[in-house]
Amino acid sequence: MAEWEKEIQECEEGQRIDRWAAQAFPSESRSRLQELIRSGQLKINGQTQTMVSYKLRCGDHVLFVIPDPKPLEVAPENIPLDIVYEDSSVLVVNKPRGMVVHPAPGNTSGTLVNALLYHCHDLSGINGILRPGIVHRIDKDTSGLLMVAKNDQAHHSLAQQLKDKTTKRLYYAIVHGVISQDKGTINAPIGRDPKDRKKMAVTRSNSKQAVTHFKVIERFLNYTFIQCRLETGRTHQIRVHMAYIGHPLAGDPKYGPKKTLPIEGQALHAAEIGFTHPETGQFLSFHADPPEDFTHLLKLLKTQINS
């Protein structure tokens, strides 16, 4: 159990308590912090405060209790993993398309977490019982590289690097349409789609800054093969940003046309990841080639040009 005790300064006055807590505990998700507040783990001036929208006042005495992770309730499963790198602190895994990263209530099997629990027994417990070791994630139908923390110190370090935008994350994508410019930057905030809560959207309402840099690798008749570099890591960021500029990902009916190229899920692959090792301080960088269905699409598109 960790306790965080602080007196609020003038410069912090007016902040919502959940947003302030998210800054104080960068390794914890905001949703989990909100759950802890509602369950009575926060005291302000000696009184339990359960309102996540409470506005801080200068001089408030804040006591926040972060309970130890509960005993794991997700079963290890002998699922093969493509491990690119592993040591006592971190693990880099190449996730296949179709695999969910972490379980959700009612869906606790077949995920990357189930496979990780079978492979190693020393994952960080910071993100709670359903997401041990998970510092960041990629969508179910996105393939590619993920870094995993094997202890809490590594988790804190990797989470801070993501927050400070010092990690390297490069993706390959195939998008609809022919992009005319060779490269570009999309700087547009992302939040829940006000018209559809199951989707994300570029919006000014309850959103966060999102920045994606893209570069054209190859153009085809009706598609473009691009590289994307993430400066931030919002949910569905590349999918939302490319749709926003009129070039949705192939195979992504959520944000683009339903009829598209023959691929199960969006044509998106996390090809490179780089970070500073939490213990050695050395910058490590890793690469994974796109899966067979992705490369098959590229060959198909090249054939169409030459036919």
C-alpha cells in the first residue's frame, strides 16, 4: 500500500482531484484512480472525499491511499509468444493480429496477459489484477511490438518515458487514397466521439492532445503505404488521425469503408519501438517485420500497378 500526502499550493488550486491525481500517479490509469476515489481511498482535510470532480483549494490537505494490487485472478495460459527481447526488467513482444492485450471483465482468457503470466512470474503489479506488466497497449487487430515491465521500478520508468515522449514508436500502415505530400504532421486532439461512445474522434470536448507524424513509403493506384511516428499515444490514434485527413486505414470499418482490401482488421503494424533501459540507461531499439497478411497486401497492390 502506498500513501500520498500533500498540501495543495496556490498554483494547483482549481484542478479536479482526478486530474491532479493522474499527474501525481503517472503509472496509474485515470479510470482506476477515479475508482479508488469513489471507493473512499481519498481524504481531504481529514474527510473522505468520493467526488472525482472535486475542485482543489489552496491549503487543502490531501491523503491518497493506493492499495496493493489484489491477488491475480487471471489464469496463466500456454500461448506461444514471439519474444524479441527479455531481461530481468523488461520484455519486448511481437503481438500477433487478433490477440487482445489484456483481459476485461467477462473476457479473461486468450489474451497477451494470459500468455505473459505463463511465460514469466515477475510482472509489475502497478496496473492492477487484469493488466500486470502492461505499460501501453495496441488494438486487438493491430500487430507488432509492445514493451512489458517485469517489476514496478521498470514500470514507473517506462510510463514516465511515454509521458515525456522520449520513447520511439514507428508504425507501418496501408491507407485508402493516394496521399499527395511526402510527409506531414497531424496535430488534432482526440476524445470520445460524442455521437458514438464506442469510437474515438477528433474533438475539442473532453479530449487530449494527439500528434502523429507520417511519411509516404510507396503510392499505389488507390492506396498509400506509409510510416507513422507517434508523439503521443491516444486510443486508436493513428486510425482516427488518418481518417480525419481523409485517408482511413485499409481493413478498418470502424473509421473507414466497410468494403476494403482482403485483411482481417486494420492494416496497421507496430514495427519499431525504442526506450531507455530502466536499469542500464542504455537506449534500446527493436524492429519487427509486418505479418504475412500485411506483406501479401503490399504485393497485391504492386501487382495492380504493374498489370
